Amino acid sequence: VLVFGTDEQVELMSAQVCTIGVGQGDRFVCENDSRYQVRSANEHDLNRLISELVEKQKMPQQILFLWTTQNSEQPEKIGINSLLGLVKALVAIRGEAPVSLRVVTQQQVAITDEQVKLPEYATLSGFVKALAQEHTQWSVRVVDISDAGVKEHLQQLVAELAGLSQEYEVVLRQQRWVSRLVQVDYRNEKTQAGPVIEEGLYLITGGLGGIGLEVARFLQNEYRTKLLLVGRTPFENLDQEKRDRFAQLRHKTAVVYECVDITDKESLDKCIKKHESQHNCQLKGVFHLAGVAMEKMVAELTVDEIEKVIAPKVSGTKALHEILVRRGGGLCVNFSSVNGFFGGMTTAAYSAANSFIDAFTVWQNSQGVNAYVIGWSMWQEIGISRSYADHVKALSRARGYIPIAVDRGIASLKIILSHQYQEVLVGLEKGCWHIDSYLLETAAIRNYLEAYVAGHEGILSQLQNVEVGDCYGTPTTASLVAVTEIPKDSDGHVDLEKLQTEFGGKQKAVKTLAPRNELETQIWSIWQEALGVTEFGIRDNFFQLGGHSLLATQVVS
């Protein structure tokens, strides 16, 4: 196992498995065949490390990245930038050769009644999920351990290295936890007084974007709020459409636009104080919409590009939080994306930014700020989604991300603010295989174990109480099927196909529908070549047949 960690961490792992340790230093050093030092986030050092290991035929297939369990003044540099350098080195030198990569964080996720820590490394969650979807030959996962450290979770980490679980993110405590979604029917939920104060002063970041202007109109119409809209572009450089829409807002209530960098905390605070003085009232809350999207494969990203994308959601969110805390708290509504939870091919930087804001919102609520985070799918022909190519929108739709009309998006915002749930995803299609695999009520039955039993009467009743667990010790449901005998092939091996055909409980209920015209035949042939399968019909789902986003993009091109 290639272990990126401290001397102590490497020694602990060495007692369990054969290791090559990599520590952080101020230059590249090969101490011996099993111990190196490199500069963190230095692509040259990481390339040299992987090259030397490959040349010496000592490159492990399993990698345990523990640098992200260490306290750091620059967590982004130690975390996402170092991981980026490692990934680029692996791709450049080893291509798509199989890799089992486990990126370990320490109590970045709060389970049950745990104390919530500042989620310094929460960007890694979205980044790793996107990475896993781009490199389907790799096994990539974020593993969060408790504050007790590596020693306490040693055996669990060894199991994670070898485990074949398809989860992109797990949390290790005394048990192993995975992320799941619960659908909320607001019709059955008790409403509460909304957190927006009438005629209060509110800040909207990204305020002259398409969605920002709609939110501003909503706050005016519902609460007659005073609004301070901030953005990166000077007003004189805005296009005429945005100027006209801003002019419409100014006819209703007090609305001001300021060009401010939200990552500059002091400049932002100075701007807010000016308008607090003018209105003779204190800022009551923030609607944080500012963000930068970028579509690029991980191996093609640069550190500067990642910083550009994550800055509004990381540095900007921290600055806004501190400004609210200085004023004794207040409302903070963070606009996020479903990519923060699900990841997505070519969205690593954007997914990382949004996974941070998702985790940060949980921490905010422990610090006296009334914080909400809403992960949207994509707003219909408004905001960032306007720049998406048609095939990207189609792929998103196929994965269960529903385009949200403006009126429905604003209605969803109003409903969320009048109920208790403060971490919500909007625009997911229940019934879509991708979404259902994360729903608590359906995820457990997507993959199931079926046991065929032949023998004397009563054997099934004896087996009913047998507990079956996976390699992590998680209980697994097994469906027991009684058969007269286990069919075997001519070589004496179990004939699985015949067994499932004759006795299986999950046989295909719908007959495969063959192509009916020239166009369908052409598409069927392209899918057959790309997927390497032959038994499918025109109503089958590309992703359920084993396809993924990268392959879909290649098919389109």
C-alpha cells in the first residue's frame, strides 16, 4: 500500500500491510525503497515519485491518502491541490491502470450527536465523487474517521482498501455509515414562521445573475425587503438586459448594487456597514448565490482553475459567515448544487465547491447562524445552466436531474424557508435508477443477495436466523429460495444461468423491444459497440446497461 502520511501513521499501517510511506518535506527525498518525502501539491515531485515506483516495479495498486487527516493552515493546499497532483501523475504515467484510492479525512462529517468541526477538507467529497465517475476503472472513495485518529480505525481502514463497495463516501465510527436521502412530502409537514424579517436589510451575492434577480424580486414581493446586491462585475460593464431588470427592481423597494469581491472580508464588511448606516438598520441575513462553474476533466485541471471555482463557495462563504457572526448571527441561505452530493463527470472543481458549502452549513448552525443549504438540479434556461450544451442537459435529465422552471424554483424556496429542514436537494426524479440508488427506502434493495437451497424439508427455517454480513460487517439481507436440486453444467460447476432462469426471483418482466427503424438500428449499433453488450432494447437505460458519463460523452462526439 502506498501511504501518504506521517511517520507514525505509516508505522501503524506497516504493522497491518506492506507499505511504502510518503511524507511531506521541503524537497524530494528517497530515504530508502520504502520511504519518500515530497513537497505537498508539487506536481513535479509527485510525478517523480510515481515514475520511480513504476520503474522499480514497486508501484502498489492500493493508495491510502492520510495527509488530509492533519491540521493545516492551508487545508486546500494539503488537500485538494495535493490530491490533484497525485491524480495527474497517475494518469500521465499509468493511464487507466486499476487503482484503489482511499482519501481519509478526520471528523468532517457529524454523525448523530457528535460535535461538528469546521469542515476544512469538505471540498474533497465532491472532488472525489467526480473523480470516481471519470475514472471508472479506479476504485475511489472518501473515508471519514473520528477524532480518535488512524490508530482507532486501523482495521476498518484496511477493510476499506480491499472492499469492493461502490460507495464514493463512507464514515467510520464504531459502525460504517453511508450517505442516503430521505424524500420529504411538505404537504404532511408542519409549517413554521419564515426566517425573513419584513422590511429587513438583506444581502444577495451573485445578485444580478438570472436566479439572483428572481430571488430579489421574491424578497421584495413577499417581505418588502431592502436589498444590497453584490457581484464581481462593475455596473457600467453589465449588459443592457441586466441593467433593465435591475431598474425594474428599484421601482419597488430600496435596492442597491455594489461591485465587491466577496472573498475580501474587510471590503465586503465595509460595503455592508455603509448601507447599514444609510438605512439605519443592521443586516438581517444573506442569500449566497455567487458561484463559478467549470467543465473539465480532473487530469486537465490546474490549481489556479480550482481556486477560481472554489473561492466564492469556500473563501466567500467563510467571509459571509464571519460578517453575520459579528452582528450576532442572522439568516444565511446558501445556494448549492446537486453536484455537491452526487459529484459528476467534468465537474470536479464545481462539485468540490458545493460539497464544501453543504458541510459548512451544518457547522454554521452550530455557531449561532440560522443557515439553510439548497442543492438545486438546474434552473431552466437561467443561471449557469444557460451555458450547458444540449447533450449535457440530456445526460443530466437521464440521471434524474429535473430542470426547474423559475416559478417552481421560487415556490420551492418559499416552502423550504417555512419548514424545519435546512439541508435540502431540489429537482430530483424519484423512480430514476440513479436517484433511487441513494434513497433510503430503495437503495438497500437495488443490489440484493439471493441464496438457493437444496436439501431436506425444514432447512429453510433453520437458515432464516443466519446473519449474513459483508466484509465491513454490515448486515446484508438474503432472499432464500428452495430448489429441488442445484443445476450443474457438463464440467460439474453450478449452472448460474439455468439456476436464475428457472428459480430466480428477479427475472426480466418486460420483453426486450428490438429496433424498429433505421435510426433506432443505428443507435443500437453505436450503443452495442460502446457498451460491449448485445442483449438490450430501445427502452433500456444507457446508464443501467453499464454506461457512464464519460462514455456517454464519447458516444455523443
